[in-house]
Amino acid sequence: MMVKICGITNRGDALAAVDGGASALGFNFYPRSPRYIAPEEAREILAALPAGVVKVGVFVNEPAAAVASLAGQLSLDVVQLHGESAEIPAGLRVWRAVAVGPGFDAASLDPLPAEAFLLDAPSGSAHGGTGRSFDWSLARGARRNVIIAGGLDETNVRRAIEEARPWGVDACSRLESSPGRKDHQRMAQFLKAARS
């Protein structure tokens, strides 16, 4: 299972996540996010990561050309797209964020272009990172790769996996001591629970 820690803003958190078994790390390039990281700062952290860790850039309503340019400069493995923009950068692995509300039908993902879909609770202009969850059973039976996000921590990730049977899980705000700073103990417990 793919286990992603998102909202990485510093080297210590990144290395602790990798040591705990994270298979992917997310770097948020949305300037209005409390977890925003400047590309220059991200570059230093990315350079310290071991091979095999999936490096994910998080973008909100960015033009495809800007996403592709930054992905190339930073050697990102995946771009995670949030917002209303329908532009998909060519030649890149794409994970598309989808808000899951009442009436969500996993079959609606079938025709959409993406390697995987990050399913999260509706968050309006925040575009994720709210710590709220959704009815995970709505994701069960999806024919596409889905990543469960939103409100996950060490206390509920096993239940989310049992209910949704996802391709991956993603956690951020509930593993923090403050926005952009991870609680290493909680992060380690989350990673252990997700991997078990």
C-alpha cells in the first residue's frame, strides 16, 4: 500500500517520515496554504531523500505549463492537482484530488485522466488539510486507484483501509504539532498502523 505524508516543510519531518516507512512525501506549492514550501526549500529536502521515495508536488489551479516546469526543475515523481482547473500536464504522473460528499459515485472517476485519485472531504477554498474525514465506504469498489485522505491519523487509518480498500492513504494535519510541523511520534504511529 502507498502511504503518503503530506505537507512536508522541513528536512527533519521528511527524514522521520521516511524512517517510519512512508512511501511518498507531499510538498505543497500552493502559496495560500499554511503548509506552503518555496521551491528552493523543497529542492534541499528532496535532495536528501533516498531513492524509492515518491516525491509529490501539490498544486492548486496552476496552469499545466507551470506545473510541468516546476516538476521538471525539482525532479518530482508525481503532481497532485487540486481545484477546478481541467488542465492536465502532459507526460507526468498525475494524482487528482476529488472532494467526496453525499451521493459520490466511485464510477464517476472511470473516464477521468489520472494515475490515481486522492479522495478527501469537501474543504472549499482550503483545498484539503482540514482534518475532516468522509464516509470511506463510498470509495470501496472503485475501479481506479484511490488514495484516502482527510482526517486520518493513527487512531482511524486501519478502519479507513478496511472500509475503503484503497490503493493508498494520505495524512497531514492530524499528524502535526502546528501547521507545517509534524509530531514525529504520532507520524510513526500512523505509519505503523497503516502498514500493518
